[in-house]
Amino acid sequence: MSHRQYDPQQIETKWQDYWENHKAFTVDLNSDKEKYYVLAMFPYPSGTLHMGHVINYTISDVIVRFNMMQGKEVLSPIGWDSFGLPAENAAIKNGIHPEDNTRANIDKMRIQMKRAGWGFDWSREIATSHPEYYKWTQWLFLQFFKHGLVEQKRAPVNWCPHDQTTLANEQVIDGCCERCGTPVIQRDLEQWFFKMSNFGQKLLDNHSKLPQWPERVIKMQQEWIGRSEGALIYFTIAETGDTLPIFTTRPDTIFGVTYLVLAPEHPLIEKLLKGTSQEEDVMSKVQKMRALGTSAKERVGLEKEGVSTGFSVINPLNGDKVPLWVANFALMSYGTGAVMSVPAHDQRDFEFSKKYGLPIKVVIQPREQSLDSRTMSGAFVDDGIQVNSGQFDGMQNKEAMGAIINWIEQKKCGKRTINYSLRDWLLSRQRYWGFPIPIIHCEQCGKSACAG
């Protein structure tokens, strides 16, 4: 063979055999060399390799070899992200068990990856669907459970009728399942959650320990965590006596509430409407709103739509009875999923009120000027003086905020609180082909950790 010829079958096989026989990429943890760790994302064994895999693992292979040539002991493990819905759907379609399909694909992809010559320590190969691996996933889950950091609760979820599974917001594209294109609906299901919301303030505080992080990344995280100071106020459903808590950052406007709004996913909707004459009509409109998705990103820019439930709510501070609506701009993921609407001082509420003919009540006015709700062309959102606010009339609205919260706490109809946009992490998105959650459900004992 001349120096200008390259026979991949001969040359590639020769060196791949050499690397495997000499364990070139098998790490020696007892070595005195400087240690270096390279971890590439584990592939999902859905079939065979594609160019995305080639790009990804060639980059990690270059890093491995570069550091080995510098005399370092390099650990480069490999494994398979082998649980997941695609494998289960393929198994159902082909009439085979997902374990058999997954293992067969792993065997094919292992051969392909070795033929590519990528530098992995194959002696450390793992797969997330092997009991020897996921027993540790279960162990971690139990540690969270025992420390009160994981819980099961009923919650509205994105549901794909075709795949028969829940979906993350990111898996819903234009109202449809990203996998199969089926329109997604909302369902209330018992789901497991990691209690991420417990750590909102700690995450914010620890930003000070990241001085080298870009300011834009810190800002994005702060907005994602979303700390808001305000009050939790307990309204009451006039017809049933049910308590309806709401969170607001504007307690200074509470005397101007003229209607309340529920998120389409709010669990109180079905409870109130069940057996009423308006149930069918209202729920049909609610279901259309639910189909639009549950995130702020999905609902931004939508025309504000709503429907009256036919029920009323009592304001605990002044006794006003106001209508209860469902609207597509309210989010179950923010606060309590219920919003007190003050159209005189919130532009979104103002536009909704104008559209549906709901009343507008001024409770903050600019100095030396009187606002007339009948002639307002938009909401007054600046600071001003309290009016129509009982004993707080004449106070500057910023000062009135604290005074009103104190009064709410004295009346025991609410409390000062901090809200975070950070929500608990829904984790049970698989059907069968996912790691078994190690919890025993007992009618006498309730939920308990599985000792096995």
C-alpha cells in the first residue's frame, strides 16, 4: 500500500483492536498521574447512530485523547439513557417487550461506537434501565421521600391522548404533542413532585457565590425563581362558603377588586359547577382554554378570553360580593391560581373589564386629580393616594401596603407572604418503561418507603 492510500477497514480495525487489547482507555484510579474526567451525554438507544451522535462523541473523544497525550489519567465512561417512552411505543407497535427492543438496540449501537474508535472506558458501561443502576435512582428517591422533599399530589398536567402519558410544557408544541402531533388536553392526575419550591430563597442567596457567572444568566435565573413579596388573602365563595386564597403583590388595591379570576386548571372549577345548570356550557369553554397550554410562554399574546362561573366571591376587607370568572390569562403555576382583578389599576384587568362589561372601581388617585371610572381610557398604574379604601383613605399607596397587610393579619383573613414562581418538579412522566417508584400504597398505613 502506498503512502497515498488509506484503507479504513485495515487501519481502523488494526488500531481499534490495539486499543481494546491494551486497554488504552481503561482508567487506573490508583495511578499517580493527574486525574481528568470527561463525561459525554449518554445516548438514547432508540435505533442506530446518526450524525448528531458522531459530532457529539467525536468532540469528547478529542478531549480525551488530548488530555491522555498530556500524561493525564483520563476517565471517560459510557452508558445508555435507556428508559423512555419512545422505546415503549416502539415495543407496542412491534409487539415486543421494551426490554428486548432496548437491549438489542444497545448491542447494535455498542458495535457502531466501537467501530467509530471513540475513547471510552467500556469496562464501566452502564444502562439506566438495568436494575443494578436504577436501584440507586430508587435509593436517591427514597432519601428525598424520607426527608419530606418529594410528595404525591393531584395537579393539572399536559396529557397526550395518543401516547397516554403526561408531557412537560417544553414537549407541547403549538398545543400538540411534539412526538406524535396529537392535540394535548389538560387532566388532573396524582403525580410525584420534587419540592423545588422549598429552595427558592436559597438559590437566590447563592447567586452571590457565582461571581464569574454572566449577569444575563443570573438575571434569567432570578426571573425563573421569581421572588415576589405580598399578601395571601382569603376570599370566600358566597354560595358555598369555600375559601378561595389569592396571592397579590398589590394589597393597596384590594378595595378596588370588582371580580376574581380562576386559572382554567383550577380544581375548584369542577367542584363548583358539578350538577349546576351552567356546568356544560362553562366547562366546554374551560376545556378550550386548557387546550392552549399551561405556561405563560404559551399564553402570551393570546386575546384575553373568559367565562363567568355564575358564582360570587366575598371580599373579606369590605364585604363586596364580586363575580367569579375563569380566564385564559390566569396561570395555575403562579400564586394560588386565583387572581383578584382590579381593572382601575391593572391594564390587563381593565381591558378584560371593558370587553365583558365588568365594573371598574378607583381606589388610587394621582394627587390633586380625581379619576372617574366611567371616563378612564386605561388603568392608572402609578403611585398615588388611597381613595374608597375605608380607614386607609388619604394614605400614600406605598405606605398603605404595609398597613393593609397588618390589618389583614389582625382580621385573620390573610397574611404577609413571599411567593416564588419556581414550582415543584413533576417527575412521573413515564408509563411502564421507566424506573419503578419504590413506594408502597397501603389502605391502612398510607404511603411508605419500599423496604425491598
